[in-house]
Amino acid sequence: MDRIKRSLSILLVLVLPLVFLGGCGKEKEVIKETQLSVSTVKAEKRDIAQAVKYPGTVRGVNEVYIMAKIPARVTGVYVKPGDRVSAGQTLMTLDSSDFQAGIRQAEAGVAAAEAGKRQHDIQLENARLNYDRTKKLFEAGAASQQQLEAAESAVRALETGSIEATLQQAQAGLLAAQSQLNNCTVTSPINGTVGSVALSLGETANPSSPVATVSDTSRLEIETLVGESEISYIKPGNSVDILVKAVSDEPFKGTVSSVAGVADPMKRNYSVKVVLDNPDNKIKSGMFAEVLISTESKADVLTVPLAAVLPRGGREIVYVVDSKNRARELDVKTGLRDNKYVEITSGLKAGERVITKGNTLVNNGTLVRVISGGAK
């Protein structure tokens, strides 16, 4: 029994060091530091212009809301949204049965007035002939003064113009009836693209609501409101960038067409209109847009990409990579910003490489590995 105990004691003495050695090896694996992959870019000097974003909605420079002029049932719809139309082209038709009856009634009125006019003309001609005969007889002493005056009065009674007025009134009624009939055909007043069609077959048009919209989208307009602190920087003719993210991530070039001289009394902002060409019709009327208007500008100042600067408890910082491949936090002060870069007024030197991708994952002293693909 003692021999067995001694053998077990010796075995434990031999095994325990091996266990401790294995445990130490595993502990070293757990604390091994991992490198974080980041991208960097050099801080460089460049010209920069402060760009402020203003929201707006795209519409055709020549955009028309087409209204029905009469309340009537829709009998035909001949276009759909997206169709190209020409000025004068029929978009839809409305029920004209009531107006057809009005046309017939007005035509009958004109015919009666014309018949009355012909009869009147005959009567007037006879009255004038009678006056001429009576005058000759009066001069020859064969007719009395009373007979002459009666003949003259008969002519004047027929020359009042009442019959002509009656005919003109009837003709005007016919023109009005024809106009009402013409209103049953809704046409496009311009060349352009149909933006919307509000009515379907069988529905009733309401003169207070548009039945369709047509816009010439080859040239677009965006109206936005600018604050009083920036309006002095904006002049008609200024070139601006326009972001329409539904179409492209790259900005389109536009031009300021007008700047309001008086602020909106409620919002205290100024209306600014920007126009841009749209030859390929990629941008649709009604799309949301952002107008980037440059205000203050500086030349040859130190800049870094916007993504390089991070907020930290009321401060702004960037991370640079030191000679030991560790991220180092630097406090910086910033100035102007555009849609890509921000000016660094202090805290950084030209040529220092700042982290632009992965900087939200590192801390001061984090071991990093710089990879290609950073911002230029």
C-alpha cells in the first residue's frame, strides 16, 4: 500500500508542471493583440468653399395644371403618365350631349334673328322709298307737313339698330354654345410630358381640380428657401450643384435664375430659384432635390475628408497612424466645409495621414494595419 502511495505522489509531481505549462501557453494566445484594418489619406492644402444644402422639389420650368372648364362625365382618356404630347393634342373628352342640344337651340335662335333681319331690311327699304315720295309730293304741294313727318318717323323707327342687336345677341349665344362644346375636349396647351392623369373613364370632371399635368422636363426648376445669413452670397447666374439622389450620387450642375428681394413674412427666408438642363429626361418632375450653394470660400487651406473628423464630447478629433502602427488621437479645430472636405485650422500638419475608414472602431493606441482604398 505504501508503495502505491509513493508511486501516485511521484506521478502527480511529474504531471502538474505540464498542466501549468499548458495553461500558460493558452493565456498567451488569449491576450495576443489584433490589428484593425484602416484606410488613411494625407492632409493636403486645397481651395474650399462652404456649401450649404437647401431642400427643394424638382418641377418643369414650363409646367401646366390642366383644368376642366365644365363639370361633365369623362367619355375618353387618350394619354397616360409619361406620354409625350404636343400643344393642342387631345388628352381626354367629356360628355357633350347637353351642349349639342344647346348648339341646336342657339343655331335656331340665329336663324330666327337672321329671318327677322331680312324682314326688317325690306320694311326699312320700303319706308325710305315712301319717305322719298312723300318729300317730293310735299315739295310740289301735294302732301302735308304732317304726312312728311310721319314718313320720316317710320324710317327712324326702323333705323334704331334693335334688329341688328338681336341678331348679334343670337350669334353670341351660338359662339358661347360652341365654346361650351369645345370645352368638352381637354387639350394640352404645351409640348411636354404628361405627369399625371387624375380622372378615369366615367368619372366627373370638377372645374376646381386639375384633370392632368403636363410639363416640359427638358429644362427643370427648383425653388428653395434660403436664410438671411446666406442670401447675400447668392446672385443670379451663380453656378450651383444639385443632388437628386433618386437619379445619381453625383451632383448635377445648375444656375441660379432668380433671388427674391423680399423675405417671406412668415418664414423670414428668401425664395431662390435654380434651373438646370435635363436633355435625357433622367430627372422627373416631383423628385426631391438638394441644392448645394457655396457661400464663404478660402484658397490653399489645409483640408481632410469629412469622414476623418469625429465628434468627441464637444471636441473634434482625428486619428493618425504613428511609426509603431498605432492610432493616435489628435484634437483639431475645423473651419469651412464643402460636400467632401473640411478645413483644419489647427491640430494637424500637411502630409500627416489621417484615418478615414475604420476610425470609428479604434481608440488611442489601437494597433492598426493600413490598407489601400482610402479617399484620395
